Amino acid sequence: MFQFILSGLAIGAIYGLIGMALSITFYVTRVINFAQGQAMMAAIMVTAAIASAGYPLLLAIVAGLASACAIAVVCYIVAVRPILAFDRFSFGWLVSTVGFAVVVENAAAYIWGPTSRAFPQILNETGIHIFSAVLTGQQLLGIGAAVSFAAAFELLRKRTLLGKLAMAVAADPEMASAIGANTTAFAAAAFAISGLFAGLAGVLIGPSTFANPYLGDTYGTYGFIAMMIGGGTEKPLAGMLGGFLLGVLSEGANALIDSRASDWFPFLVLVVILILTPKGLFSSGKWRFRLRSATLGRA
Amino acid sequence: MRSGTETKSGERSESAAVSSNWFGDWPRAPGYLVVIGYLALTLLVARSSLNVQSVVLVAAVFGVLAISLDLVAGMLGLYSLGQGGFFAIGAYLTAIAASDYDVNVFLPLPVVVVVTGLLGMAIGALSLRVSGLYFSITTFIFTLVLTVLATDSTITRGTQGLLGPVFPDFPDALAPLGAPVAWCAMLALLMAAALVWNIRRSPLYPVLLSIRDAEPFAEAAGVRTSLVKVAIFGLSAAMAGSAGWVFSFIGVVSPGQFDWSVSLNILVMVLVGGIDTTLGPIVGTAFVTMFPALVNINPWLQEILYGALSIVAITVFPEGVVGLAKRRLGGGSGAGETEPSAEGPSAFAPGGVPISTSGGSTGPVGRADGREVIVECRGVEFSYALGPRVLRNVDLSVHRGHIHGLIGPNGSGKSTLANIIAGRLHPQSGTIFVKGRQVDGLAPSERARRGLRRTFQAAELVRNLTTTQNVLVGLYSEVPGIARRAAIWTMLASGRRDMTSMSTRAEEALGSVGAAQWTNKQVGDVPHGIEQLTQLASVCVAGPDIIVLDEPATGLSAREVEHLAQILTALKSRGVTMIIIEHQTRFLFPLCDQVTVLNAGEVVLTGSSDEVRVNPTVRQVYLGE
Amino acid sequence: MTSENSSVLQVSSLFAGYGRFDVVRDINLRVDKGEAVGLLGPNGAGKTTILRAIMGMVKYRRGEIRVGATDVMALPTHRIARGHAAIAPEGRRLFLDQSVEDNLILGALHLRRDPKRVQALLGSVYALFPVLLEYRRRQSSFLSGGEQQMVSIGRMLMSDPEVLLLDEPSVALSPVAVDAVAKALMELRRGGASLLLVEQRIDVAVRVCDRLYIMTHGEIVEELNPRTIGLDGMSIISKYLG
């Protein structure tokens, strides 16, 4: 039993990183980036490509992370910002981020072909025994990285001026600009950070999945479920917690029900949670007010 | 037909002509031509190759889906991502029934309609609890869950899917018509388009848009918004389910056909083509489904092009292709025009036109009896969520036929009290009586149906509809059977009749408040003062017994304020009771029989205008001296 | 050149609106250095629109707006807020999930590289509103209306702007709180601050301001000096209500 909890945490770390990536952009811009999974995929493909070209592993990883950030920022500039500029409450980004995801996914398929390619194993080949359970070094690395990044983000958010400013931009973007915040730059930064998180997820899971351009959809969906279960729409950290929970439940279902249960069990959990607490499990009770009417002040 | 309108036959036909632009005093000929042309196209498709058919018919099915989505997303503003789910249910039920139970292919259709309709109504009920983005997410998950169920159950044959039934052939005599399945699909599209086209030309359309853009206004006008939302959802789901039934004859019924990306693609079709238009969803569908067939390059480059085009389409044309075309043809102009002066002599009828007897069903009868208490508040206490007390132990008695003023500084609780009387807020304790009956817990729409209407301080109207159409919303609860008939409205004689009489009444109401010049202008293009008057007209058109007015003189010029006073006086002479919240005491005091002064949530004084005006406490409270 | 030297805010021929029609037309007003100027008028007159237009928060505007020597028509809102003008908006709009001190520090965003100056400004805000010093760590949603208004004014002061813009600071406040706000504004004026104050309460405006503009229906119709016409509240009322 301990085994599935640990394996669950390991895969949950990946889900959590993507879930948190989605939460971060949603938190700041109220947009769900449907191309988030593709940012992760970009990191995987680039890292694989550079590593197999013979360059050092570290360089490949850095390049991968950078590509994920770049993809996310480009997505903001091209697909999100024009929509928000037209109407802050429009749903047009549903179309444009999906379109962007299609472009990125097929570009990757075009460049590298649709079949899986090799990905450097990093720590995947080392086994570590913890009591009765076994984890690969990669899995342990995953858990560690996810926890540290999440913690770092929270610390930044709560303790630094920039973090407080991010909270202000999220709560009342118009007022934030009235105190001197460049909300566009902020949104772009939020997308870049989300790209970093997604890219990290990619680099961590790459050794197990290999490099395939179609990974974005699956992991994007899991990240989304993680965000919804945890309540990351209200609070980014909740996305990470949701991810861990999702991972453990999936692996648990696999172990305790049958090996295919992880296909449907997470959805069942999601539906139940949404019925009970539409805002997710770990979001705070406080409301984030979007001062909608205040932006149309008359007289 | 009410006798009132028949005596003005000359004027009636004139105003019918004025409103025909929108209503569609649609010359029959072009309509028939379009239908005949469409049938000819169908014949062509039915007789063409399987290749052509497979592309066009799938497009037709998705056209139905897109139209069904536009019904809830475009007209109600609820972005449901659940169409894929209803589509799946329709297709799977049909395919399973045909292959496992060998039933006649037409039998599953009514079953599908009922099942998806009921499920749709349940989802619609969900939208009442969770709003906006969360609702979209919930419907998205609904589709996700169904896809997973379809993938993993044996009855649905997992990822392989099922082959649906074969559509029965035409009898030999009709063989020249070509493949019957083509006729089925194309006719389904025609019916869906016709249904939506009819709704657009019925009085239900302004009601739907008002629910989308100004729900409090709709509720206050007597529209049972929850019921309408649930019903429209059911209709949209049934349409999607029927599309699934059609699809089962055309393609393989497997989970990949219905997953969440399909739901999303349908939304793309609607948004790119033009939301809230009849043609838009069809144009968008054509683009999305036929694109792969027309552009035949490397499959990945093709997808890249498609993705890029959809990004460009939505960022450059956020209203969609058809939406943009409509706006260009409708002659929109740039911003920054100086507002045409509403004080010009043409803006209102000088001397004040008496309120027309447009046959309000509960036109106030009888003398303005100053004794009977028609609205009463006893011991009303109210605070918002976890906030401080906004109203403390407020008592208010309004007599029938009176104009009762409510004044007090900002934050004294006047608007809150008005909202409580109107039903938008419910007090923590205390009771409200309207016409002698307790109304606590009654929704605003129910109070409206009992004769109590209200205006809002900031007029909430549908900006891209005309003033007349907005006023029509006020008549919704007065004319029976609108929702029932909406889907076939233009084909019914009673439809045309009722529309004419309703439009006439709406225009008369607008005329009586002095906005006759603006009857066919969009509210978004109309000056603030005229918006306020439109709001008032939408209230008066239903002949209410009691009107609560929340700062009606806000933003009106001196002449408009004078005119407003005349209108209200005329209303009073017809026995209408009014409760008016106002800051402009010069306007208010001469009108009122009684005035109540609120400060910090408590009643300071109730008395005649003169008593209140000279009272030193009031002067202190209002001036803060 | 003299008027340009002494005026911190100069609005000329301003037309502004949110859609097809202008909400305010041909607005001309100025605030001189060290002056407190009031903008009075009924609901719907356009007063808030003018303040928002100065801060660049109105979609359609044309005309000229200068703060000091700078033409702010050309600047986006977040640049205007960096020392040219600052606003205490209608409804206060504090960042409610953050503490009093965080709200204030955020107000000094553009000065974050000069911590000494920020501390000095913070000190002066606490000196003006001692109760905020006591509540500095409290989450701002837990303050009373009057206290929240103080935070809003304090946040505005923290950016050390050339001109202060206040939108109905006395709305929905108890008489005691209104008095405190008025006193604070007068003290700011004594200290040399330049203010443009939108108000519905004539008594506050008359107490605080050197000059008053009266607005109705999108236009400025009167300019008065409350000292010279005497503190006759009623005559001003009838002017702006009529």
C-alpha cells in the first residue's frame, strides 16, 4: 500500500505541476490556457532533440525549460492578449488557445515526426528503496522538484512585493494599473512562469513517456483535472495539492480495483468533488471579487 | 384581439410597417426561394458520390450541433461545452438499439429526444447554481466523463465503437431522389435553422437576450428566468441528441467522435462563424468541417494552418464572420460622436401625452383611494453577507394611488429597501405585504406578475436590441403562449397577430414616455436619458398597479426631468401607486403625497413633503450640518 | 507661461465616453499648485468620468490633459500612476485580501527602489491617520468604512503624486468618519498638496475646497469660490439640483 502512495505522489507531482501552471495563468488573467500541455510537450521534445544531438544534459534541460516558457509567452501575446484587449470577459480565448495548441502540436509532429523518440534517462535508472516500496530516482526527483517549486512560488507570492502585486492584479486589475502596475507585463510573466512549471513537468516525466508530440493532450487534461479537484481556480497552490491527490487516487485505483481503473476513477472523483464543492477542495473560503461593474463607472 | 387596438386601425398598420424590419413582415417570395434552392442543393448532394456525401453530411450534422450550441451560448450567454455529450448519447442509443436489439431505425429518435431533453434540463438546472466559467467547466467535464464511460464499457464496444444502422432506402418510385440519408441530414439542418430563425423573430428572442445581458431586468419584468433557461437547455440538448441519431447512419459511433475536443470544436464553429446569428454557426461549421477536405497538403501543415486560421479569425473578428458582416451592413460608426442633444424639441412630445390604454390586463381601476395600504413593510432588518446592518426595524406604509418618496443620504439603505420590496433581496427579519398579501420569499418575477414592477438606477437593457424590443420584454408575462409558439412563430397567424399588437403597444408605451423618436434605434446608440425612459416604458406597457422607481431622474436634463414629472403625474391619475427613491428633491417633493426619510438604515421621519422639507433633523441628516 | 508654472492639472476641451456617445463634453478645468478644487454635481453628471479620464481609464477621450509639465493623454494608466496623479476611487477599491500596510506599500510601487522615501511616506500617512498605525497588520476587509477610506487616501498619498484625485470620499460614511476625512483633507491642503475632489456632499466640499466647479449633464456649468459667495449652502444646492 505504501508503494502506491509513493508512486501516486510521484505521478501526482507531474499532474500538480501542470495543474499549478494552469492555475497561475488563470489566477492572473482569468483565462484557461488550453495550450498548457503543449508547453510541457515542447520542453520534452526540445530536451530530447538537444540531448540526442550530443550536447550536455544540463544544456538540453535548460533549453527545454526555456522553450516551454517561450511557447507560453507567445501563446499569451498571440492568442490571449488580443482577446482580453477586446473584451475582458469574452470567451474567445477558448478558441484561440485551442488553436494555438493545435499549431504547436502539429508543428512538433511535423518537425520530429509522430512516433516516440528517445529521451535521456536522467535518474530513471536508479532504484531507491524506502521501507517496502521502490521508487526510481526520477520519481523522487519529481516529488522533490514539485514540492520545492510550489513552496518557492508560495513564498514569493506571500512575502515579496511582487507577489503582493500579483495578488492585487488578480483581485482588481484596473486598480492595480491605477497604482502603477503594468498588467500586460504581469500577465506575460504569469504565462512565462506557468511555462516553466509545465516544462519542468515535461523534463521530469520524459524518461518514462519518451518524446512524443501528442503528449500534450493527455497531460494537459490531467493537469486540468488536478486544478479542478484542488480548487486551483481560486488559489494556485491548490492546483499542486490537487495533483498529488489525483496521483495517489489514480495509483490507488490501479492497485486496489483493477489495472485499468485509473482511466475512469479520477473522473468519478472529480464529478463527486465538483458536486459537493464546485470550487475544489483546497481553495480558500474567501471570494476573489472581480470588480466588474466598477470598470464601467459613470458620472 | 383587444378592442382597444382595433379602433386605431390606421395608426396600427403604420406602426406595423415601422416594426416590420425586425419582425419580418417577411415577404414570402424570397423565403420560398431560399427553401427551394436548399432542396435543390440537397438533391444534388443526395445523388453525388459517397466521398462528397460523407463530407457534406457530417458538416450538416455539425451544423445542427452548432446551431444547438448557439441557442444556449449565443442567446442565453451560457457557454455549454456539453453538446458533445448529448451528441454521444443520441448516437450511441441509436447504434446500440439497432445492433443489439434490432429495432426499427426511427424508433430511437423520440427516445433520444426525450432522454437528451431531460438530461439537458438537468444540466440547465445546474447552471442556476454555478455561473459563468464554472458552468462551462462543469459541462466540459460532463462530456469528458461520458467519453470515458464510452471508452471503457463493453456495451459501447470501447474505443472501437459501433457501426450504426443503415438508413432504409427509398421505395423504388422515389429512387431518383438519391440517398435518403442525405435527405435526412440536410432536412435536419433545415429544420434546426428554421427553428432558430423563428425564435429570433418571436417575442421570445428579446426575452432570451435580456436573460443573457440583464437578468435582473428580465426578472423584474415578470420573466421566470430559471424556467426559461432550463427549457432552452432541454431544447438545445434534444437538438444535439437528434444530431447524434442522424450521425449514427453516417459515421462510426466511437468515443473519439464525441470527446471534449469535439465540444470545443463546436464552440469554435459558433464563435468563428458569428455567435447569436442564424447563419453564423452554419458558416463556421462549413469552415471547420470542410477545411480538411479543401486544403490538401501535408496533414500536419494542414492542421497548423487550421489552428493558425482559427486564432486569426477569433482575434481579428471577435464577433465572428457573420457578426462582422451584420455590423458593417448595419452601418456602425466610430466612437466619440457627440451625443445628439436629447433636449431638442423632437425628443419628446410637448405637453405630455397621456398614457395610452394599450389594454394592460390589470389596468388600475377605481379611484385613487388614499386609505388602503397597498405596500407595507414591517420591522424589516437587513445586512449583506457578513457585513454591518444596513436596515434596522424599518416600517413603511404606502397607500394606493399615492406617490411615496424615499430619500436619504448615500448609504442610508434606500436602494436596499427598494430591492427588498421588489424581491431581489430578502430581509433577515420583518415582512413585506403587497396588496394585502405577504410576499416574503416571492421572486421578483412573481411580484411583477402580481402588478409590482420596478426600474433600476442604472438602466439594464439589452444594448444590441432596439428600444421597442426591450420594451417587449415587459409584455412577456402578459401575452400567453409565447414560449410555446416561439419555434414556429412566423408560420402561425396568431404569431403575426400577437407580434403586431405587442409591437404597437410597445411603441405606444415609448411614445407616452416621450421616446417616440427612438423606437427603432438600438439601445447601445441611445443617450442615457432615453435609456431611462425606455426602462420606464417597459414597466408601463404592462399596466402595473405599483411601480418602484430607483433614482429615475439620474442623468436627465432639466427638461427631461420636468417631462418625467408629467409622466408620473399622469400615471398617478390612472391610479398607479409609485414609490420613488430620489436625491433631486426639487423634482420629488412636489410629486409626493408622502415622504419617508432614511438615515443609516433607520426611518427618521415619514410625512408630507412640506413637513419633511422644514424638519430640522432632516436638514441636518441630509446636509450633515 | 505663468499659468503653466502654477497649475498642476490642466484639462482643456476634454470629451470622453465609453461607447458611441460622449459622457462629458468640452471640459475645461485646472488645479493650481497647493489648491483644493471641488467638482460637484448630481448623479450621472460625469464627475467620475472626468477623474477616470485623467487617469487614462476611459476608452474614448480627446482633448488635452496635462499634469505639471507632462501631457498625460499620451500615457497609459500605469505610467500616469507613477508620480503624476493618483486616485482614491469611488468605493475605495482596496485590495481586501491584504493588510493595511501592504495596501499602503503597494501604493508606493513606483518608488520601491528608494526604501527610505517609502518609509518616510509611510510615516507621514500614519501621522495623518494614527488609527492605521494601530491596524497596520490587519486585513483591510476587516476595517470599518471610514477606516477603509483612510487606507484608500493613504494609498493614494504613497505614490507622492503631483495631484491627488478623490472620488466621493464621504459616501456611505457616518458623520464622524466624514468629519475625520474632511479634517485630513484640510490638513493635506495646508501641507501644500494639490487636490481635485469629487463630492456630492456640499458641506465637505465647501469646508475643504478653494474653488468649486459645478457640473450637470456632462458639462461644467459654474465655477465658484465658496469664500466669496459666503457659506450659503442653500444657494449652492439649488444651483446644482436645478
